[in-house]
Amino acid sequence: KAGVTQTPRYLIKTRGQQVTLSCSPISGHRSVSWYQQTPGQGLQFLFEYFSETQRNKGNFPGRFSGRQFSNSRSEMNVSTLELGDSALYLCASGQGNRFADTQYFGPGTRLTVL
Amino acid sequence: DQQVKQNSPSLSVQEGRISILNCDYTNSMFDYFLWYKKYPAEGPTFLISISSIKDKNEDGRFTVFLNKSAKHLSLHIVPSQPGDSAVYFCAASVLRGSQGNLIFGKGTKLSVKP
């Protein structure tokens, strides 16, 4: 079974631009979560999508948004990029089961904002 | 306010010995706990999980213990191998209320010396 894939793996943008990251979950998984990893803050939850609906959201500004398609693939968008948005963005997929939901992570997209 | 704490940033162990990684949490609503291993520039790899209805779960060389009264869990690796050298993250979630939202500790860097 193929794992979680993320594209692109690396991205360089400048302040003020916007960026879209993509995530393909493990086949059969309906839940996709996004996390931001930075050296200072560690791994922080952005949001989760399940069956094309945002089910949960972390404490990030509205510049961070996402969506999920009918095939469970998900995209994350960051508008008006700031230097502090430089981070590793990780996507994780799971079955969305409310009793034992293990999330499996992709390799991440390394975003650098100049 | 850190809800999941890994108080040891690093741990060094001799090959063949036991590695014990600790994790404390403050939110009594957490009902599902996971351990991930992470290499640089890669996404976290799922190791083992435990539900709050259990106090122990074992998978090969990895055992997780949960002490709900102390709000403490630990990961035991026996015997430790040089390939186990990585950063280990403890994560927790409240499955009944906030699916898809994993709260991570800051990680413990394990070094297993040959």
C-alpha cells in the first residue's frame, strides 16, 4: 500500500506571495490533517478534513486554509506569506475512526519564505 | 501552555540496553496516545499507540506504558539498536471530541551508541 505523498517537497517563495501544497492520503483513508513544524514551536496542528468537510481547526490565522476533494486528496493554501511561515508542513492521513485513529505522515513540504 | 511534555530533550543509551522515553500530559480528556519516530527532513513514522482503556501495549521491541493517575506514559525500547537513533515524539488526542487533532510533545533525541 502506498504511503502518504506530498508535493512539492521543497518550495521557495517571497513575502506576500501565496502557496498551495498538496497531499494524497493512504488509499481508503478519509481523514487528512495538516501540521506545521518549526524548531521553536514543534509540531502544531493546523486543521483536519474528513469527507470533504473541515472537522477540526487549530489556532492559526485565516491566511491558512485548506480543502479536501472527493477522492480524499487535500490541499493547503497559505496566502500573503510571512517570513515566519517558513516551516516543514506535514500532512497525515487516517481512517477518521473515533475510537483508535492512528495518523500516518507524509514526508512533508519544506517551505522557505524569503 | 504545553499539554504534552517531554522533559528530556536528549537521551544516550548503549546498544543492547533499554531505552526509556518519558512523556507527561496535563489534559485528563486525552484518550489516545501515540509515539512517533522522526529522522531529519522526513515525516514522523508511527511506532506504537495505546488507548486510555489499557495500561500497556507491546509491539516487538517497543512497549508503551500508560499511568492515567499520574498522567504519564513511557516508551521502552529493548534491546536498543543504533538504527533507533532519532527524535521520538509523544502525541495525544481526544478522540471523542476532536478527531484529527494530535497534540505533540517537543520530542526527545535518542542516541544509541554501538
